[in-house]
Amino acid sequence: MKPGMEIGQQAFVHATVTPDMFAQFEGHVVHPAYSTVSMVYHMEWASRKIILPYLEEHEEGIGGAVSVRHLAPTPEGSKVTITATLTEWEDNIVMTKVEASNEKELIGIGEVKQVILPKKKIQQMLETKSI
């Protein structure tokens, strides 16, 4: 990784809740609210934005773990802000604290772990899993 990444760095994702972000399974909307799946996606995206400027050409980040608590519902049209904060970085492991808020309150908290690996290693790992 390139130098410069520091504990406390933050990255943000801003989104407006749309019907494609609703809690749904196989096309059936369970409730017209920001889904946990969408929140986790945005949390991973915000966390990824922290590492992107520091990846070498031959490196890539891969998800290692996500832990999330969805605290409050958020309806269609609401503005959501996801904040990722770098909390720990050792060798090739990057940990971020993540928070999601709407205009009124904190709606989700969690942690995202990313592992930085050579692209060739990731490709080799995938090839051994091919059917």
C-alpha cells in the first residue's frame, strides 16, 4: 500500500432512499424502507473509499467481515449519510467504524473489515473455487 493512510480518516457516501433500496425478497417489498442490505452496501462502499487512494496497482481490497446493527427505519425520499472512519490498520487488515444517519437520527452502526491482497492472489483463490 502507498503511504499516507492514517487512523481517523473518514469517507462518506450520500444517498436518497429509492424503491430499489426497500427491504424486499424476490421482488416482494416487505416494507417501503431503507433495507439493511442497502445500508451494508453503502457502509462497505464508504469503507472502500478510504483504501482506494492507497492501493498499489497490483493490489485490491476484499471484504473480510461486516458487523451491523440497523437501529431505525428510513422511508423513501430520505437523505442518508454513511460515514466510515479508519479505526485500525495493521499489515494488510483495515478496520473501519461505520455509521448511517438520516436527516433526523442515527439509523445504523457497525464495523467493516477489509483485507488488502495482491490481485494475483485473489485470482488464484477464485480459480481454486471454480466449478
